[in-house]
Amino acid sequence: MIEAPGIPLTVIAFLLLLGPLVFIHELGHYLAGRWFGVKADEFSVGFGREIAGFTDRRGTRWKFGWLPLGGYVKFAGDMSPASQPTADWLQLPAAERARTFQAKPLWQRAIIVAAGPFINLALAVLILAGFALAYGQSTTPPVVGAIEPNSAAAKAGVRPGDRIASIGGTGIERFDELKMYAALRPGERVALNVVRDGSVNTLPLTIGTLKQADRWGNAYQIGRIGIGPAEPVWSKVSLVEAPVVGVRRTGEIISMMVDTIGQVITGRRSVKEMGGPLRIAQVSGQQLSLGWPEFVSLIAMISINLGFINLLPVPILDGGHLMFYAVEAVRRRPLGVRAQEWAFRGGLAAILALMLLVTINDLGAFGLWRGIAGLIG
């Protein structure tokens, strides 16, 4: 175990991580709005009181808030949480009203809202494509080489030379896909299909659980089958192939997130594993201390998280707005303002509850609750 990075490096790393990602996210909204002729009144990185900023020639106030945990773009005429026309909006001059968010067709409003999450995903694709171009990619086939004694694979009857066709109903084409599937499912019982002597055999497999700790002492557990590849293969990636690899890896990470959320909802994974801003700050400092490649990899991961989470159909998030736009497209009219406002209040309450939960988890991971218990005891 090595010494953890100090607080100054952790704070710097956190700001270098979150600030650009929030800026990129809001820039997506801003550029899409500008493309469709919507005026932006404010562009803020961070919440709360302004600590620095300027106003450009288009009348947009660019500023930094004192709380660097998010940001926003406030478009002209966006006077209610539901982004619906209000009495104040109707009183605007016609020319000014035409440049407001509410005046735009439904499809343009949807693109403006979706642009933020999608630019985060695009950034991740670009980073992952760059890594693939620089370092290549693993194309190791899922053929079994070594088998660890007393491992999950050994107990299931896996043999050297078996080719893994699928696990838990998921097709396997590369050895990395098998490792990724197992890592997320410690202790789960699944069906493993292997090709042996030209025929497919189905083996019942209980994925093993491996408890690990990183170099900073952070403990976690992963699933492990206990096999190694017959012949590792590492391939170069061309400039044309790199974006395809970036898209595929982004999709794989999103799939992992969906699986993880499903495990938390069904109780197969503890909510204590969920982390928040404090945990992200800690990890960002640790990754920056390892070097820029590791830190940029973390940026890609958090960017995918930011894009994916914002697309969830939760009122107050971008996905919640898109959900209401979908309803509006089907009904040919929007939901009532009051119904939307109540939905947004519920979404805000849910987000605040989640933030409280992950903050409690973060403080627990830092040992605060054990320390308090020790003082009381």
C-alpha cells in the first residue's frame, strides 16, 4: 500500500476532472441552442454565487459558481422548471420571444436537451479511440488455456482447449468480454456454454468471489472464473478502426452500468458500493498521482457516467425532459404545467436523497462512522 495523494492534489484533480466535463456537457446544450437561434442568458460552471465571469457580445453571461458540482445553461424565456410558456413569456416582444427556448419546435427542443449527454458520450468515444490508436486492443479469443485449481471453472468441469461460446446467455467473442461479465457478478450461478470437440456443452457455473485491495487500501470484490487464455493476442488499431473501437468500448461500459444498476435494484449488490462526489474526488487524486494516461481514462469513465445518468428518464435530468417531450409528441400537446412541476419536485427529491445516500457511503468509506462509533464507545 502506498501513501495516498494529499488534499491539495486531490482538490486539483477533482477540479480538473469535473470542471471540463461539466463545461463540455453544458457546451453541448449551448451550441445546439445557438444552432437553432435560441439566446442563452447564462452559462454557468458550478452553482451558487458567482465568483468570476464575463458577458459576451451576444448578451450571454459566462460565469463560475462557488460550488463546482455541476452547471447549467439558462436559455432566454426559460422561466419555469417545466420549460413551458408563462404569462411573462407571452408578454415578450415577438422578435424576442422567437429567440426563446419555448418558441422552438418540439424536435429542436429535444435536440438541445439531448446534446449535453451526447457530447459527453462523444468525448468518451474520442478518448477511448485515442487509447486504442496509441496502444492497440486485445483480440484474444475466448479459448481456455490454464485453469486455476479449485477455481469456479475447475469445479464446473471446464477443460483446457474449451472455447467459451456464451455465459449467462451473453455471447462471448473475446476473452476480455468473459472477464468483464464475470467481474460484475461475484457469486452468481450462470450457465456456461463451451464448444468442446465440435459440440456445445452447457456447464453450471458459480462465479467465484475475489476480494482485492488496491495500492491505496481501497477494498472491493470482483467475480472471477479462474481461467487464462490459451494465447493472448494484441492487435494494432488503424485510424479508421479507432472510432469503431471507441464506440464499442463506450457501449460495453454503458452495459456494465446498466447491469450494476440492475444488481443494486434487485439487491444482488449493496447500495454501500455506490459512491458520490467525495469518492470521485478521492479516486481522481489517486489516478492523477499515477500519471496522465490513468487520469484521462478516468475522465472517459466519468464522462460516460455523466452522459448516461443524464439520459435516465428522471424528472429534472435531461432524460426527464426528453420523456415529457415524448409524451407531448404522442399526445400532440404537453402535460399540464402543474403535473410537470410536481414531477420535477419528485425528481429533485429523489436526486437529493440519492446524493445524501452516496455522501453517507463516502464518509463511511473514509472511516468517519467507525471513528464516531469509537469515540462513543
